[in-house]
Amino acid sequence: MLPELYDCVSYPQRVWSRKKDDCDGFAVLAAALLSRWSPDTRPVMVTAMVAPMKNCHSVCVFHQGANLRYFNNSALNPGLFVNYYEIVNNFAPPNRLICWDVVKPGTLEQLEFHIV
């Protein structure tokens, strides 16, 4: 049986109304809320592709002053980070990491893409 490689990102309104979704749904919802509450946080969605593919993960990353922080599903990670790479290494196992990207949550426009 081939693994499912298809996934779709839910609209923030759908995640809010259902009160459940997967990691990219929560990342998009957090980004939408942050954008409305404080646009200077400039939230993005960071996704790490890892092996096995079922363990891929997305988080909402945002600016707080000169640092970056991230929401991991519904929890705010307490760390302060300098760049996206530090964040990816914080939530994705480095020995299983294949690639990662950074996208605008509202349009999914890719801002960065990195192959490990």
C-alpha cells in the first residue's frame, strides 16, 4: 500500500468552528489570529518533511521583537529563536529531516525551501 502524500490545509474558520484539526490547520489558525491581533508579528507557517512521512509537522512561527517564537499546535513554545532553521531543529528530529519550507499562511506562497 502506498502512503498518502496528499494533505490539504484547512481554512482558519473551519479549524475554529470544529475546534480540531491537524498541525497545519492549527498553524494557519494561529497565524490568522496573530495577524489580526498584532500584524507586526508577521506570522508564517514552517513545515518539516521527515521520514517517515506520517511524522511531518507544521508550526506557526512569529516575530517577537528581534526573536522568533512558535506555536506547536495549541501550545506556545517557551524558547526564543534567531532563525527558522533553529526552530525546525527544535521540533523535527535532525536525523530524519528531509526538507523544510516557510510559507505565508494566507496564500501558501513559499518564502523559503531547504533540502537537508
